[in-house]
Amino acid sequence: MLRAASRTRHALAAAAASLLLAGCTTVEAGAPAAPGVPTTEAARDALLKAAEHRLVTDCLSARGVTPTPRPRAPDEDRAFRAALFGTGPRELSVTLATGATVTAHTDGCLAAARHRLYGDQMRWFRAQVTVDNLRAEAQHRMRADPVHRAALARWTACVTPPDRPRPDRPDPAVATRCARETGLDAVRARLESAELVTVRALRHDELTAYRQLRDRALLRAAELPAPLRTSHPQKGHTLP
């Protein structure tokens, strides 16, 4: 459990450093586009990423921390990460249905940028973390299904060589063949799709909050000065 929480926190930190706001889960569109707000989801994502990136950069500069492409010395890197992510106890915390816990600070430049964009830092954090992990929750529920357990047992028997223990890492080609032949792939596709519908219903409040806060953030981002809207970091871009 602790390892799962640690992996989740690490993934969140990596996403934060990259200034990526959206996960892989699709959320229905909110209100019609207002003046200055793009009509496509890709363009809306780019607008929010650019606005957050610029707000973070401005915040770091105000704190005397200048992003630089050159490698930073250890002390300089610690100061940079403290300014970006915050320090001390993590004030924000969400424990997911999977058992993983995601935490974050409220005093770093990343938090300040998101507070300015989304208005309610705690509400946005909870909504974003929940939405980003809808598929993980669906998969967690799926693994408890007896049909999935039976298919997984068949797959395990398939990838285990005769008279030998199951390898920790089965040969990829064998694992793929067994997943197809035992029906595990088909079971996963069917159950995950059904569980995702259930999870979206269970997390209706968080999905609604996500859409509402995102729509408001788009309006704020569209009203920012032009430089904030023309700096579109590419996927994977990080503050140097």
C-alpha cells in the first residue's frame, strides 16, 4: 500500500513538473465556448497549460528563482523545487478508492498558479486527482470480479512453464499469446468498460466540479494578457 501511494505521489510530481493539467480520461465538454475560449478540447488544454506555465514562471521570478536550461547545483535545485512545489507538511490530500493517497503543498508556485486559474485550490485538487484516476479505479474494481480472477488464473497457468514456478516477468510474446488464448484480453476490455461507467456515476460530484472549475479557468486564461496565451509548451515540456 505504501509503495502504491509512493508511486502515485511520484507520478503526480512528475505531472506537475511538466505542467500537464489533464489526464488520459475524457470528460464531457462543459458550457459553450465564451469569447476567447477555444472550441476544441486540444486547444483548450493548450490554453490552460500555457496560462499555468506563465503564471508559474512569473511566480518563480517574483521569488527570485529563475528557470534556467543549465544544470542546477544541489542547493540551487532544492531551492527551485521548494519554490515550485512548496515546503513543509502537505496540506492537500486525497485518498482514492484504490487505496493510494495523493498529496500536495499549497504554498508553492504551482499551487499559486492553479489557485489563480481555478479559484478553489482544494476543490480543484480533489476533482483533478479523482478524474485522473477514474480508469485506475475501474481497473481496481475489475480485478475483484470473479470472472476476471478466473481469466487471470487461466493466464497464469498458460504462462507458467511445466514443472517450474511462474516467472516474475513472463516472456512478452508468451504473455500476449496467453492473454488472447485464455480470454483475459476480452474479459478485461468488457469489464473495464462496464466498471468505468459505474465509476463515473459514483464520482458524479467530482466530475461536475472538474467541469465547472475547468470552464471558469478557461475564462480566466482567455482574459490573461496575450503573452500568457501564446506560450504553448509542448507535451512533456518542463520548467528547466
